[in-house]
Amino acid sequence: MGEHAVVISTAGSEDEARRIASALVERRLAACVNVVPGIHSVYRWKNAIEQAEEWMLVVKTRRDRFDDVRAAIRELHSYELPEAVMLELSAGDPRYLAWIDSCL
């Protein structure tokens, strides 16, 4: 397993997504956060099928920062249960991974 990870989350508005992304980078929990528009989500919530337009956050970080990233997302998010899932990176360009390290 690598030391680096991507954390995925979504937000219900562009403003919220940008605010969370900025906070994660400012707090040195992420080297970079991509805010991806145009996500259409279909999900089950409180026993009903829901649909929503969302903005995806792709957070570049380290595995050992996941708990802090998740806590910050919970703190900053308007959702009752915000998404925060970690995908471990098994490999990457060594210079890019070193850049992530230098930002955290």
C-alpha cells in the first residue's frame, strides 16, 4: 500500500464545494482539491430514492491525514451525512507524490 490517497466527497452547491476545498488546502489537509461540476447523484436516503445535482470533490492527500480530512468535511458540510471515502494510491509519479508531501 502507498502512503498517498484520494478522498472523494460531494457537495450540494458550487459555493459549498469551493469553501470545503479551500479550507482543506488552507489547513494543509490536502495538497489539491478538484471541484468537478455536473454530478448527478441517485441514492437511497431515509428509505426513499433521491436525486440531486452535486459537485464532486477529489482530495489529494496522505492516508495518515484521512481522519482529519473526514472530520473537516463533517465540520464544514451542510449534509447530515457527507460522503468521505478514501481510495489508497498504489503508485503515482514520484515527483507528484513528493509535491503532495511538501504541501501537507
